[in-house]
Amino acid sequence: MKVVTSINELRKERSSLLEPVGLVPTMGFLHEGHLSLVGQALKQCASVVVSIFVNPAQFGPNEDLARYPRDMERDKALLEHQGVHVLWTPLPEQMYPPGYQTWVTVDEMTLPLEGTVRPGHFRGVTTVVAKIFNAVQPEKAFFGQKDAQQAAVIRRMTMDLNFPIEIVVCPTVREPDGLAKSSRNVYLHAEERKAAAVLYRSLSAAKEAFETGERDAKKLRRIMEDILAGEALAQPQYVSCADPLTLQELDYVKDNVLLSMAVYIGTTRLIDNILIQKEK
Amino acid sequence: MKVVTSINELRKERSSLLEPVGLVPTMGFLHEGHLSLVGQALKQCASVVVSIFVNPAQFGPNEDLARYPRDMERDKALLEHQGVHVLWTPLPEQMYPPGYQTWVTVDEMTLPLEGTVRPGHFRGVTTVVAKIFNAVQPEKAFFGQKDAQQAAVIRRMTMDLNFPIEIVVCPTVREPDGLAKSSRNVYLHAEERKAAAVLYRSLSAAKEAFETGERDAKKLRRIMEDILAGEALAQPQYVSCADPLTLQELDYVKDNVLLSMAVYIGTTRLIDNILIQKEK
């Protein structure tokens, strides 16, 4: 595995890679969720490039940029072992040098859900992903369903800006109790860790209600809210039952629905979702 | 010359072009300025793609989108004759389909000059150029110095978003009396056409003053303003003496300066500039 920092080094390595090239953009501190994306990329592509960049532009002023977990040596070892071809670890001052002033924004879809509570977050995400797309020029790029809105927004941006890239969204990887794998799970103390299973439990209950015929979005949200309310350590930020493409809240569910939520467990903010699609 | 409309057709043609590929993005109604860009592209690249798209997103609500001059048959003949390989003529509904919501913005540099009087203009320009870059994937893209701020903004965007594209800015082509070639010159009545030479005359006077030692930006602006004031049909919108990279107004000129102006001649808005650079 080649490890490169500058874009020039990256381009040099990229030019000798066998195509199609798959890209897995990450913020590092890799867990099984990331590794499953890498696995899919290795399966579908002749070469795989992974980027690790904790992107300052997608963190709000009161968010956890400084304390976001990092372990580059462990990440390198994991990716090397999995058979990744190129690891790109750009520095913030290379990505956003003095005078930097270009931003990619997606409008309506970034307003609800995460957008309501993390203003500017998606501008940071779409900008850095556009930069990484142009730097790596992959044929396919792999994202996790765990960040459902992010995946939908990136699909939209890719289509709108004519990037010649296929976006592949891979299933969320979960702990045995259902907790979605996330780099932020390390913030949880033992008791909180146990409580955190409530997100998937409530999502699953709503899914089950859907499968047994419930189509009233208000009732589906209520099912999730009631289960969250039963967990003392959980403070829901939003609980949503939305159209998977537009991310607008639904009154009545037809075939497709994105059940999603953001919940504080203690001081740690977790998100999770279940996507229900007819004949996915 | 292949003429294509959809992105899929374009990509198919693109894949069989010899590289490097040069791109000349235009809004059509081609004049010698465009043709000089095409000439440069043909000289520097193995294949040349020209796009013709009157981009609704870069026109303000009170601007001349509807009456912007068009002559596709003549444009095709000119490009065919010059030896262009692919002409791409996308339709507005292909470029901005229902649900479209992604925008590329460049911040500080788009605020002065054209930005003060055409809010939203550069967002339209940078967005469509990013889309065209991704659709064509050229090695080089050619722009005219006539739109000096546009050229500077596109250079910035290309660098900031890591597009692997070299931006080539070609000299303004002028009529014998100095009027910069522009598709909008057809709007000018005979008397206005004569008056329009005042833009280049005033820019040239400021340049001459610079060359004979004048370094006070206020005085350089004054020289241009005085000459414009002597032309009854000319109504200046702005007269600028700015840093060529940041586009901020200067007090004192060192080595590099962009002299530029926007002037109404009757109801027609014209822009022009002279770029002075040390050892360009």
C-alpha cells in the first residue's frame, strides 16, 4: 500500500492504478463499517484508494473536531492488511490553503434532519467530497447507509454536477445489540454504551409496525419516540419518517421510507436509520 | 465534427478522443474572440471540444437571457471549418433538471466588480463550468481575458476544488478601433458602436500613464473616468484599478494591476479590461 500526502503524489500513484478505481473517503479511526466499505470496493474495483481526512469544514464551532478520535498507525495497518492500494492522508493546510474560498452546496435536501441541528455541516461534506472526487477521479465511490442523509446528498451532488462516478451505498454494520458502528461510540461510558442500543431498538420497532401494515407516519414516529422515552440516558434530537429521496417528512408512507433519528446518549450525539425500500 | 446534445453521447465521443483534450466553453454566437480560443486549443491539444450553452443560471432576472443572440447554424459551420472535434450543445432541461439543487460558489473574489452589479452571476458561471468540466474532463480549458474576473474566479475554483485541469487565458481580440469583441456588440446602434471605442481608449490611457510611472490608483481611475466622461453616450457603472489575483481595489500599484470597467453605451452594458503584469 502506497501512503501519500500531497495531491501531486496522489495523482502520480493514481495514474498507474488499474481501473476501475474505487474510492472510500473516511475520517479515519476505522471500524468494521469502514472496513466493509473497503471490502465492497475491493470486490467491485481493480484498485482501491482510501482517504483519511478529518475535515474541519464539516464541524460546527461547538462540535467535536479537536477531540474527534484519531489513530493513523492502526488505520494504516488495517488498510494495508485488507489490501488497499493507495492511502491518501492530506493535511488541512493542503486542502484549505490560505485564500481558499470555493464551496459546493446542495440546497433543499440539506435543510431537514442533520441540517436543522448542524448548520454548515453538509456544505463542508459536499465541498470536501467534490475535492476528493477530483483528486482521486474514481469510477466508483463507497459510502455507508449509516449516514443516510449524507449518502442522499452526495448522490444528488454527483448527479447535479455531472461527476462521472457511481455512488455505492453499503449497509450499516452493527454491534451484536444493534448499535451502529461509529467512530464516536468510543465516547460512550459503559452504562451509556448499553443505553445506546435503544436507537436500533426503536427503529426496528417502527420497521416492524410498517411491515405489519402501519402507514401513518405520525404513528411510526410515535412508536420510536415512546421507546426512546423509556431509556433515561437518551435525549432525542429528532425522530423522522421521511421520503428517502427528498428527505421531506411524510404524513402517509407508501412504499419507501427513511426512518431516522439523532439521539444524545449522555453528551454523545448518535445517529441511526433504517431505510425501507420496495424491491431495493 | 460530432455534434452531441446529451451527456451520454458526449461521454461516448469523449472516450475515443486523442488526449490531451482542450475545452472551449461558450454561450455561442461566436465571434473572433471565441475562434481565437478555439485556435489556441487546437494548437495546444490533440482534440478540442467546444460547448455552446446559454446558461440561464448566470443571468439575473432583469438581464438579457431571452434576447441573448443565438445562431447555432452559423456557429456549427464556423467550428466545423476550424477543425473542432466535438461540439456539445446541452439543453437547459438537461443541465438543470427538476430537483436540481447543487451550486458551486467562490466567495470573496466574486463580490467586487461584476459581483456588485450582477448578484448571483458568478454562482451561475462557476456551477455551469464545474458541470462542463466534469462532463468533458478536459486536460486544458480556454477562457478569454475579456472576462477578466470570470477567468480569475475560474482559476480559483479549479485550484480550490482540485480539478486536474490547466486553465489557459487568451488575450482579448479587438476591433480595429479597440472595441473588445463581444456577442453583445450586436446590440449597438451605429452611433453607439462608434462611442463604444471609448472603453479601450480610456483603458489604454491609464496603461500609458502606468508605463510612464503613475502608481497612484486613484489617479489611474481618474484618467479612465475623465475620458469616459467625454463620451456623451457612455454611462460608467464601475471603473477599477485592482489586484489581479484578489480583485481588491488598490491604493498604490506595484507591479501588477487589472484595469477594468463596466460601461453602459445606451442600453447595452459592455465590459473591458487591460491586465498589466510584470514579466507575464
